[in-house]
Amino acid sequence: HVQVVESGGGLVQAGGSLRVSCTASGLTFNDYAMGWFRQAPGKEREGVSCTSWSSIRTYYADSVKGRFTISRDNIKNTLYLQMNSLKPEDTAMYYCAAARLPLSWAPCRILDFGYWGQGTQVTVSS
């Protein structure tokens, strides 16, 4: 039984920073690509940043390049997303997800991720 749990969301002013975390259990964490996705009200879910199981490959959406950093700790089974220089348009529910298959990679394609958390809300005020 795979469980993915996010934490660390909150309210922050524009220009501020926030780090969200995600733990995954019930799978061999270091065999799975992991990713962060977000969904704002009235918009489709989109891939924000993803990392391969070995962290050799990473993907960032153009809108967050240079501001967000994804990392993972395969000992703690934890994925992180450090978000700097936050903008109001970053406001969304942020979801963590594990790839559908082990040892697979696709840059943040939603259909390739099969295990999802419940999300953590990030709100950036102007």
C-alpha cells in the first residue's frame, strides 16, 4: 500500500520562500522518479518539477526555472521542493507524486505518475 504525504505549504508574501516536503512509503523510494505538480483553481494540473530516481535527471517548468529547486533524500524517503522568489501566480495546491513504474523517466508527464498525495496548499499574497 503506497502512501504519499505532503507537508510544508502555507501563506507567504510575494518574493518570499517556502519549502514543501513529501514522504513516500510502501515502495522502494530510490527506484522511483518523483515529482511536484500543482493545480490552481480553474486550471489544469501541471508539472512543476520532477527528478529521476538517481537525481541525475531533473525537469523544471519554464515558469519556475531559476526559482525552484527539487531534491530528494533517498535515505529518508523524502522529496523536497524549495521555492524562492515566489509570485502570486505560484498560488496553487501542490501535489507530490511517484512514478507509475520503477526505474522509468518522463519529464513530469502526469500520466506517468501513479501514486499521488492529497496536496498541500501554497498561497502567495501580493
